[in-house]
Amino acid sequence: MAGSQELPAHCQKTSKRRVETRTVVIAGLMLAMFSLVGWLYLTQTSQLTVTGYRIQELQQRKALLQEENAQLEAEIAEMESASRLMARARAMGFQPPQRVTYVPVPNYPVRAEAASVARDQRAAPADYGAEASSALARWWAGLVAQFDAWLQAPP
Amino acid sequence: MSVEVVEADEKPRRRLFFLSAVVIGIVLVLVGQLFRWQIVEHERFQAMAAAEHQRARILVPQRGTIVDRNGRPLAMNVITYDVSAAPNLISDPYLAADRLWPLLGRPRDELINLLTQDVPYVLLARGVPMVVGETIMGWGFSGITVEPSPHRFYPEGSLAAHALGFVNAAGQGFYGVEGFYNDLLEGEEGVLHGERDPWGEIIPIGESQWQPPREGRSLVLTLDRTIQFMVEQELAAAVERYQAQSGTIIVMDPNTGAILATASYPTYNPNTFYEVEDEHLFTDPASGDHYEPGSVFKIITLAAGLDTGIITPDTPFFDSGSIEVGGRVIQNWDRRGHGNVTMTDVLVLSLNTGAAHVSTSLGAERFYAYVRRFGFGLKTEVELAGEVPGTVRVPGDPNWHESDLGTNAFGQGLAVTPLQMIAAVSAVANHGLLPRPYMVAQIIDQERVIATRPYLRQAISPQTAEELTEMMVAVVERGARLAAVPGYRIAGKTGTSQMPIPGGYDPNSTIASFVGFAPADDPQFIVLVKIVKPTTSPWGAEVAAPVFKRIAEQLFLMMGVPPDNLRQQAMAE
């Protein structure tokens, strides 16, 4: 047995202890790692659940706000209804015009526009609707502006 | 000795056999049951199991809105609340009634009566506003339930009710565009499948499947709210002024067929459609009801005569006061003969004899070909639910008579809708091009906008349209002067028709009508006025023509159409 190199007994003891220590450390590290992963997973999941419920809550709030918004829009539309406006205007003393006078203004820029609109209408009668609509819109906007000016005028 | 041993061995073996058979039997039953659960009724049990922890939530789409051509809302959605109670769960019904009656607008005694009944459910109020519903919910009264429900709301009230229709409590649209485009407006339901928590809510991080709802498409109508309102006011005033039964007015753009206003009286409020007792009130008289048009139809007869070249505006005609067609003697409205007249005079004086002369000269085949060409007897295909095609008897029909050729020429013996009539006369205003009337200008599908393109087809030649326009101008200038608006050339025609009753015509009732367009040389609008059973005067020239005038005056202002001389001067420059 000249080739064999047996370690002395105290050395064997130290090596065994070193192995045990390493195992304990590895096991500890693994445990810590698993705990960390577990903690991270649980935290994430719980965070996700909380966020999920928060989203649900916010969605419900959004839906409620949308309902309230629709309600307000409906109220505005009702307040601006033609019958209400007419009643209010009459109560404030407005009346339909008794006589209308058209005053031709030479070289008034709108005339060129009107002439071009008329030409377009002939070229493409299908587009007339939009033009008539904008003319009406302009007329209405003008009327509302006059109404506003009258309201804001000092007594 | 040996026999006894054999007997002793047999007994346990039999018992064992019996026991084995019982066990095998039980196992077979269990296997059979397992087979049933796992294989045969697998899906049912899976569904039952899924129902324990799964939930499917239906996602209801929003119904599309309806706006006028300027974007003013005509139909929209709001949330209202239904308030109900379980009387047997209410501890103090008197206190509950005290708190509820001011908010629900019902008498206190009536509420006490409801809340003290021995029933499990009573409806206290339907469709209360959101603020009221939330206030009651806030009280937390036990036995009082407040449930939200989507509700269709028409902010303009009864405005354009016949054109809009209404939506019932189940969300189904009826009549008008609500009925015609119900499928488009209501959208498609979506669904959210997912795992649920103990409270029944879907777990946000659980497995889920989401199929979003398809929101309803919105509609932009050709109607103009301001014109519609004005027309409705004028119609209601006219029905009252002439003590009539009902009436209809349509305003259209003759160049495109876009309907700017359509009003009928009496009307209803679509917000409270359920209060209407007579369901006939829901039918739109403009497109869903027909009438004998009377002399307004002479426009069509003369258009056919001019277009085929058998007459010109100046073709002479001797009016003896009567004419016989198919064995029936046709007389003029004034029972008089007017001697030598022209075809323009036939229209101005509204001579039945002259119109019958033209139709018989044309012959049945050509006359009815023109009647069809103008769209009578066919639906206009306007986007309104409940449209009817009218009635035109033609040769070959079992109840057509030769005399019909004469009476149809002046609008008797056939039935048309007001919408057909105004569309037909629009062809005269529009160089002979007959427009298809339409009510929906755009369909908005989220980001996509589908615009309606006007559809026009040639009914008569431009020259015929021009000649007929001049003849119609003569009608207003020499005949129906009450329709004239100073400063504007207006083309029009009156009509007075009798109302058919079983066995003939009602001698005491008429339909007074007028159809006209302006300015005659460049028409911007066409208006049809129909007043049913006026009692102050039966004539279209005295009842419908003045209504046309009032409407035309306001339309000139609203549409910014200056008097002819100023407009022509501006155009020339």
C-alpha cells in the first residue's frame, strides 16, 4: 500500500465538516432563493390582484361618469331644444321679423363665394345639402351671436 | 367422512363467489356511473362545474345616436332608474312613503296603498332621473330596490316624431328611422367569460375571454331641426286655423331628394309613446299613408303630354265643361265650360276636362308608363319603416276601368303618398331628374363614415321640365295667388280632392293640398302641404296655398335666398 495516501483522521473530520457546511450553505441559499422567488411571486400576484380590482373599480367609476356625462348632455340638449329656445326668446320680447330688406352691397366678398357656391351646385347638385347646411349654420350662428350681444348689452 | 369435508369446503367458496359477484356488481355500477359522468354527460357536468366558478357577463352595446344635419341631437341614450318595492320587507311603509312621494311625484296616499299591500313586488316608478335614483339608493331602505335601465331620450320632445319613431323598453326600435335602421342602431352584444370570486365578480387576473360589443352605428339625418320646428308650428297653426282634422307638410331639396323637414299633425311624444291610445298615430302619414292627390296630379299628366310632344304649353283646347271617358262624364270643379283655352290655362284653371283630354290623347299605355316613371305605385325606398307604395290601377288589373284613364288624369281613383307626390314634382324642379327621397345623410360606424349619395334618374326631358315650370309659375301668378311671395317667382299647383268612402265620395270632406318650389329658375326647396278635412274652406287654393306662402317666406330667410332680382344681379356679376 505504498501508493495509497490515506488522510489522517483529523483531516478526514475537517473535510466532512467542510462538506456539511457547504451543503448547509447551498441548502440555505436555495431556501433563501426559493423564499425570495416565492415572496416575489406572492407580492406580484397580490399586487396584480389589487391592481386588477382597482382597474375594475376605475372601470365602474368610468362607466358611472359616462352615465353622468350622458345625463348632462341630455339635459343640455333638452335645455337647447327648439321649443324651449322659442319660448325663452318670446318671453324676452323677441318676435319674428315683420319686414325684411335686402341691401345689395357692391363688391361684397361673400357675393363671390355665393356665386361660386351656385356654380358648384349646378356642377354637382348632390353637394348642395352641405352648402345649404353651412348657410343655415352661418345664419343660426349669426342669430345666436346677436342674441348673446343683446344679453350682454348694458340695460 | 370424506363427504362432510367436501361440504365444509363448498360453503366458503360459495360465499366468496357471492361476495365477488357483489363487489363486481358494485364496481360495474361505479364504472357505469363514471362512464356516464366522464363520457356520456361530460359536457353537462363540465358546464355545471364551470358555472360554479365561471361567469359570463353580457356586454350591452350603446344604441347609436341620431342627430340632425347640423349635429343637433334628436335621439340619445340616458340611464334612468326603475324604483320598486317588496312591501313585506318594509318595516315602516308610512315613513318610506313620506320620503318617496316628493321624489317620485306620486301622491303619498297612493304610495302608502302600494307599500301596505300583501304582495312580494310592486313597481313604484319607472324611468326616474338618475339624480332621484341615486338619492333613493343612498337612503339604503330595506325592501326598496332601485335598478338602472338604459333609456332612449328624445330631447326635442315631439319634434319629428313620425320621422324618428321610438324605442320600446326592450330596446327595439319601431317606426321611422328607429324602426328602419334598428339593426344598425342597436349594435351587437359582447361577452366577458371569466373565473368569478365568491361575490360573483370576475377575477381580474383569472382566465378570461373577452368579446367586445359592437356599438350601434349613429345616424346623421338630412332633417334640419330649425326648419322642422318652423314647419311643425305652421302646420299646427294651420290645422287650428282651418279647423281641419289633420295635416302633413314635407320640405325637400329638389336637387338631391334630401328631406329637410317632414311634419304631421296630430303627433305624439316618443318619450312617452306608451301613453298613445290610438296606434294609428304612430304611422307616418308622409310615407305610410296614401290619399287621392286631386288636381296636383295634373302636373304629371301634362308632363307626360309635353314630354311625348302631343301638347305644348300653348296647344289650344276647347273646354265645353264636360268630357266623356269610358262611359263616364267628367266635369270641371266649377261645373262650367271655359271655351277656348291653352294647356297653360288648363293648369291655371285646373280643368279636369283638359287633363282628361291629354290622358286620352296619350292613350292608356303611354299615360301609365309615365305614371310609373314618376314612381307612383312603387315605394320611394326612403329609410322610414312602414312605407306604402300607394295604389295605381293599370290596364290589365281586374278592377281597372276605361274611365280610370280620365279620372286618374286629375288625380282621382288612384292613391299616392305625400312623399311620392313631392318626389315626382321635384323632377320638374330638377331638370327632369327624379330624386329618390332620403332621410339619412350619413351612417357613422365608429371612425368610418358612410355618406348617402343622392340617386337621381331622368323622368322627363329638361325641356319638358322647363316648360312645365313656366306653366306652374303661371298657376301661382294667375290662379293660386295666396301662395305668392313678393319678389320671388314660385312654381306650384293646388289640389282639392274628395275623400273616398264606401260606395263613392264623402260630399262634405276634402283634402286641400299645394305643392310648389322656389325660386322657379333655381329651386332651393320644394314644399308639399296637405290639410285633411278643413272646415273653413274646402279648397287647396284657399287653405294649403297660404300655408305654403308662410313657410316659403321663412325658408327664404333661413336658407339665405335673396329676392330674384338681387340674386340674378349678383349671379350676373
